[in-house]
Amino acid sequence: MAGNSQRRNRRTSNKKGAQVGSGGQRRKGLEGKGPTPPAEMRKGHAKQRAAAVRAKRAQQRPQRKGGQKSTTELVVGRNSVAEALREGVPANALYVQQFIDNDERVREAVQLAGEAQGVHLMEAPKAELDRMTNGLNHQGLVLQIPPYDYAHPDDLAAAAYDEGEDPLIVALDGVTDPRNLGAVVRSVSAFGGHGVVVPERRAAGMTAGAWKTSAGAAARTPVARAANLTRALEAYQKAGMMVVGLAADGEVELQDLEVLDGPVVVVVGSEGKGLSRLVGETCDIRVRIPMPGGTESLNAGVAAGVVMYEAARRRA
């Protein structure tokens, strides 16, 4: 009987219109899913389990006695992680969220981590990354930075003498911005200095931000940490080094400073407060940088760069 056929898919209407389809799912299924992830990121793979054990041990490793190592640091977020790896910030593990939306930044971070030495690639659920970062917006990427291995202040002068050179060291007093520390490290490296000394307390340390600002110079220039900056300066003085403090009211202008071609420690204070009282009293000479433009002060990174250039010019 017409209209009562039992044949499947028989068209019984002449009406035209939208037909039921896949909604584009078939087309999406044909799109590539990117390169095969490294073995360290494949769930259940032996290398992934081994990398998980190594990273966990690194995260739980106790600090060395004496407080000369900083704590482990985490860099979170796709842009921050990719930039840190691009700038060569040392890391020991990259945590990637399971089932992450694989965009260009994620692919770049994974590639850079795979090419770097000693960086373990880890896959972790979102809940674990939330726990590690205390709920920060990590966007599925967390980079673990190992503790920085600080030198002892005496090591900087000893290394210079071993090379047959007069030590040229910069000490920072009350500088709390890691970017300023990174800029100072970069200037010291550029102009032939032998290292930077920072106090243990109330001062910037070698964080990922300092590493990035140093533009790779932190890998070549040691940073020492002093339990007491005043005592460290006094020890340098006993070793025959001149301690020169930068101060807006210094009694000598930089171009008239005659000691920069010998063993010297240049002390730079914070932009706001300058040198602390005890550190200022410890300095053998206080020097000022002439600024005819009328600016009252320079930040630590710029001030250190000016003095380091003058020292390099005199030593040449």
C-alpha cells in the first residue's frame, strides 16, 4: 500500500530542508592531533613512571645546611613557562595537564623542555597541578625551578685571584626586585666582573625573574649569599680590597675615583633608601654618579652598569 512500505530509509516526503548530519564532527576527526608526545608524557610508559619518580625526589630534596640554597620555585601559565624555557632558565621538570588543549605555546614548551638537558616531562591531572600551585591559574603548564646553588662571598675573590686578576665584585644592599638583581648580574658579566653578593634576608634572590632578566649571564656569573653583608664587606677589606659605596651625597665623583683599577667591591643600595647605615659606615669611600639631567637617583641595575663600565674602561 502506498505510504506503508517497510523498506528502510524510504523517502516518504517531498519536503526539503535541513537534514540531520554530523555537526562537523567527522571533519574534525580528520584533523591532525599534532606530533606524538615524548615517552615521558605517555601515561603508563616506563619512562613516564621513571620521570615521575625523579621529579618527586627533586621536589622533596632537603635544603643544604647553612641556608645557601633557595627553595624550589614554580613558574605557572603558558606564556610564562614558554618564555622561561626560551630564555634558558634552569628547570628540572615540566608538568603538563592531562588532556590539555594543545595550542602553540604548549607545543613550544614541550619541545623546548625536550631539547633541554635535565628537564623531565611529566603528565599530571588538573587536581594535582591545582594542589602544587595553591590554586593559581596555571593553564595546564607548571615549570619546576631547582634551588639556586649560591657561592660563598670568599669564593668570588678567590676565583679572581686564581685567574691572576684583581677582584671586581658588586654587592647589593636592600635590593628586593629580582629584575634589578638580574640586570646587575648581566652588567657584571658584560664588563668583566667576578660576581655579585646579596644578603640572605630582605633581599632579592635568584628567582626565575632574575634569570630571565640576566639574559643568560647568570649561567656565567656567580651570585654569593652573605648571612651578614657588613661582615662580608669587612672580610673583603681584610683581604686587601677597597669597598666603594654608591651614594647621592658621596664625597667623590665617579670620574675621580682612582681605585677601580684595583681589587674593589662596589656596593649598590636600593633606589628609595640607598645604603643602610651600617653598610654606609663600613665603606672606605662613598662615590656619587654625576647626573647633569637632574634625575635624583638611578635604579640598582642602571647604577651598577654605569660603575662597571667605568671600571672596565680603566682596567683596559
